[in-house]
Amino acid sequence: MSDRGLNLCCVVNETNNEALWALFQSGWLRAYDSWNSRPAAELLLDVPPGVRMLAGGEWLWLNVGDERLILVDPVTAQVAREVALPHELDVPAVLVEAFAFGSVWVAKPGLLGRLGEAAASAAELPGEFQPSAITAADRWLWAGATDGRLARIDPATGEVAAVEHLPADHGGNHGDKCLAYGGAGLVATVCNQPDIFVMDPLTARPLWSAQVPDGSYIVSLYSAGDDVWAVGSNGTAVLLGDAQQPIKATVEFSEDAEDFPAAFAAGSLWIASEGDWQVTRIDQATGSVLAEIDWEPEESETFANPRLWLEGGRSSLWGGNTETDGITRIDPVANRVVHLGQAEQAVVDTVVASSPGKRDPAPKSPVSGRPKLTVIRGGG
């Protein structure tokens, strides 16, 4: 469960419009249309607070926490099926999770779980392996640990194929944004260092390294396609290049915060500055600054130390403040902030975003007797 206090997914419907799906602690699952910001659908689920939700493939994946995995179809707007989970994969024990190779992968100390559409399984991780991040690269799944180890996992079997290490004399991974994959290769950062390591995605053999030039001790990685950006905690972002030109572009975007949440959407990297309530839009392929947008918080969102979050879909961007229940849409056409009115003033759990492709708009649900979403056809 994220510290953002929200649980959202951004997905594409059959008309190629995106919607933000928000799961409230009351059990209501609601969709917000990306074009007019209005509620588009809702469904009441029998789930407890603290549910983890991911979007991937054709589904919204809800790890309920009572040995159940619920799959919701965002195209037909109904529950598709439920999958029984082993007790050891319950939500409180899970540290990191990711969607890759058609499954949701979850990790906890010493254990890796694969949650599939029909069944779930668990495999052992090396002794005292404290997972901090998971990413997919070429044919392997990679899990990073806090002590600098990298577990290479065969997605066909779910078993650990080998254990590699980050370069010597450096610490381990520090969080879920410390491991990424892109055109440069498998990329990792470490705790309390400005270093960025690029490795062979098949073997983890070191290829080259670079540093965020502002000396940031926490460096978060964001990848979209071939592009990999490293965002430093001192307000500088760099676009990674290759061994001949390690740093392709450098952008200084703020000096007035300690944390800079970021997300990709509409061909851009968007970075929020918590200190000055500003969002910087950067062309993800070139590093050109395209816009600087004032967040303009609502009166209820005025806090001395706000904690902001951003989540991006393919063409839509969403955000908010963990101190409130409000959801914000950032219009990538007009480069302006649109505050969403909430149908229910209730806390929602965590935030995720994704853009699954279109498919048959009305496949038959494999689970009978499930309630359908009430679809609200908003105008505009």
C-alpha cells in the first residue's frame, strides 16, 4: 500500500478514452473520464481497506488481502474472476509489486509470488534477500535488494535463475524507483549515492555509469520505452544516453523541495515540486522544457508540508495531495490543472496507472452472478 493514501488506475476504454479508476476504502470502485473529469462508472466491491491495485494486460488486479485476487475488466466494467492466493502472499507481507510477462509479481523477504489470471504461485528468494524493486528487462525479471544483490528470475518458471551484484563498494537499492529498463539497458541506483549504473539486461554485467550532477543522494528512475530518466532529490533530472554520451540532457527544475514525484504521459516527463506547488513538463525524448504549471491548490489542500503524487496514463495525467482526498487532472493539451469533485469524501488506498490496449468491448465474463458497473454517460 502506497504512502499516498490513494488507490487509482488509469486505463483506456473501447473508444480510446482514458479513465481513472479510484478504489475507495468504503469499497466503491469509481471511474473518472479523462476528457471531462466526470465520474463515468462505479461498482461496490466487498473488500476491506488496504487493498493493493495494479493495472496490467487486460485487467485491474486487486490484491484484497484475505487470500483473494480480484480481476476487474475495465472494458466491460465488471468483475471478471477471483483467484485464490497462498496465505504467504497476503498484502501486509508484500513489499514491492509489478506487472510483467502477463502476471502480477509481488515480493517480500525471501519470497517471490506470481499472481496469474487463473492461479498464483510462490518461489523462494535467496537467504535474507530484502526486495526493494522489480522490473522486466528483455527475457528476464529482475528483483533488486537493499544489500545490492540482483536476482535474475525466469518468468516462465518463476524461479531465481542467478544472483548478481551491483558494482563493489556501493550500497543497495533504496526503493521501488531504483531499478528500470530502457534503451540504455538495465539501470540501477543506490542509496546515499548520486551514481547511476547501466548493465547488460541479460547478465547484469556493468556497461557504464554516470552521476546526477547535483550530487543527489536519492536518485529515482523513470522509464518509458527506450527513454530512462533519473530524477535527483536536489532538483535535477537527467536523460540517460549511451556509453559515448552517458547524459543526453540535463534539466534543473526546482530547489524548493526534498521529494519530486514524477510520471510519464503524452510524450512528456512530468515532475511535481512539493515546495512551490509547480509541475514541470519535459519532452521525454529531448529534455526540452515544454511548460511550468502552477498547481493552484484548493483551499483545503494548503499545507505547510504537502506530499504530492503524480500518475500518468498514455495521454492523461492525474495527481493529488496525500493530506486530502482530492483528485486532480492535469490537462496535457491546455497545460492546466483541473480539480475533480469527489462523489464521496472518503480515503482511497494507493495509486497506480496504466494504459491497456483496446479489445472486444463485450466479452463474456467467466464469473457468473457478478454485479455490473453502473455506467454514467456523461456529456461533453
